[in-house]
Amino acid sequence: MTDDEGRPKSFEEAARAIADEIRRSIERASQTDPEEVARAAGVDPERVREWVDNAGEWLRSQFDGAAAGPAAGPEPYFPPARPSGEDVLRGAGPHPLDVPSAEQGIALAALDSGRWAIEPGTTALSVSGGGPGPRDALGLVRELRERDWIDADGAVTLVGRHALGRWLAAAEQH
């Protein structure tokens, strides 16, 4: 068996293989009760349905766009080369997207203080010491992990503490 025998030969075959894997995953997931899974994760089942519907629409749009071929658009912009020796990081700062939203900032503060905790190995958020929890705990935990603001166990990372600092500084300015 050669190295190429296990790999799809074209884009269409690769797309079919991905679609087949997604179909199999959906079939496996359909054998469980989604409301039971949502409740076990501490999430409103209606929010999960909305998230799944949005994800399905996004996937369809991606496949429809891929089937239509590459989109005609402007040529990519490549900034001019800088002279050697120039400090390329001069004036660099956090990207505006790296300032947490109000909900993300509140979550980082609550996680850092211990008022909220994420059960290790899950996305289940528990609230201790009173006060309301977030509206969309599953989505919020996912966002914080994607930005590396919390680790796999739910602890606020160094990057997360810096993001919390930027959020607090922005709140002081208002």
C-alpha cells in the first residue's frame, strides 16, 4: 500500500469524505436525546437548538460557496517590506478584539475570584456564593477557551488576566 492509497485524490473526494464523516457524527449524535445532553451540560435546550441550526446554516453556506468556486474579489494586500533593522513591533498593542466584551469580562472576573468555576473536563459552569450565572454558559466558555483566556480546567490563564486588565481599564475610561 502506498502513501497515496489512503488519501482522497481530488477536492471533490475530500469534500465527500468530510461530508460522510459529518453525516456519521450526526447519526451518532441523533441516537442520544439532545435535551438530556443539554441539561447535563447546564445549558438551555432551546439555546442548543439555535446553536445547531446556526451551525448547520453556516456549514451549508460554506459548502454552497465552495461548490460555486472561488469568489472573485480584490487582490490580497501585502504591506510593503520594511527596511531591515526597523522595529516591526513599534506601536504594537492588543488588537481591539482582544478587549473582552462585558459578558466575557464579568466571566473572567468571576472565574478569577472563584465565584464561578468550570467543572474540569467539561463546559459546565457552576456558580457559588450567589448571583446569577451567564445566559449562555456553553458559548461563553467556548469563547474564553478559543481566545486562550482560560485553560482546559477552567482556570484563568496569564493571557486571560491581561485581557481582564484591559477590560477593567476600558471600563474605568467610561
